[in-house]
Amino acid sequence: MDLGKKIIEMRKNAKLSQEQLAEKLDVTRQTISNWENGKFYPDIDALVKISKCFNISLDDLLSYDNKVLEYLKDSTDVVKSNKKLLYAILLNILVIILFIIVGIIANESISIIVIVFTISIISFSYLFYQIIKKL
């Protein structure tokens, strides 16, 4: 049985509405609905709360649902995540170098230099946002 169906079954056996379960787990009713419909999967913290709420082991909760296990593996794979961040940093550096070269070649136009500078600021801002989000 997949995780969404397990959550529905446990919730109904406990005579809880989606809203009531959401309050217990400190999430929205829509989040419960998305989990039950398989649109999204709970993160590891939510899984622990679900496990405690229904007094079920994580092993029993996650058994036979390979999609959730794969999702957890991907979402907690620090090495893979750090590689993506490293690629983003390298790409950002290459884009900045490319923009600098374009700016040097077209040094007659101040507007190109302003555009290069603006795009550089935006790309670095996005990169820093990603780094802060990981912390």
C-alpha cells in the first residue's frame, strides 16, 4: 500500500478529518490532501510526526512504497545536492566571465555594461539565495 493510502486509512481509523490531522502535524489541510493524493511526499520531519501521531514505526509506515523511499533518498543526498550547488557556482562564474568578455569587446556601449552588471547581480543573488536556503 502506498503512503497516501496508509495516511487516509490511519486518519479515518482515528476518526480524524484532514483539518484535524493537519493541526496535529502542524501543516495545512491542503498538505494532508496532497500527501493522500500522492502529489507530494512528507519530508522526514513530517514522517516522524505521522509515525508518532498514529503510533506506527517508520519502517511500517514506509514499507512497500518505493516512490517515497526514492524521494527521501534524493532529498537527503547531501553529496548530490552539493554537486548541484558546485555546478551552479561554476556556471555562474563562467557566465560572469562571458559577460565581462562581451563588455570588453563592446566597450563603446555603456548600456551593455549596465546589462552585464545587472545580470551578474541577479545571478549572484540567486546563487546566494540557494546557498542560504541550504543552511
